[in-house]
Amino acid sequence: MILQKIKEIEEEKEKNGIFPTHATLIDLIKSLPLSSAEIRNELNKLFIENKIRVGRTINDNWIKTV
């Protein structure tokens, strides 16, 4: 569910010419019916499974599929 949403956000940004195309944690919190703790737990699992890369921006975390 979360991995699919990240891919959708990346595709939408690329289609609309918005760069960088990565998703942010805020994007996910706004678009998913889960608590931020649930989203973070799932992101941690995806990171451990090497399905996403994560980093810091000035105000948030970026998330990109591998």
C-alpha cells in the first residue's frame, strides 16, 4: 500500500514535470489513511528490505523507490 503510493507520487511528479520526483513523508501522511507512526513503521520495513531509499531535506524526509 505505501510502496504503491510512493510510486504513484513519483510518477505523478514526473508526468507533471515536478523535480525532484521523490515523495516526502508529508506527501504520504496527507494521502494515506494511516497514522504517521504506522507510516514510519512501514517505511522502516521497506528500507530494511531495500525497496526504498530515504534521506533528509531541509524540512522533511524524502523517499524514493529503488
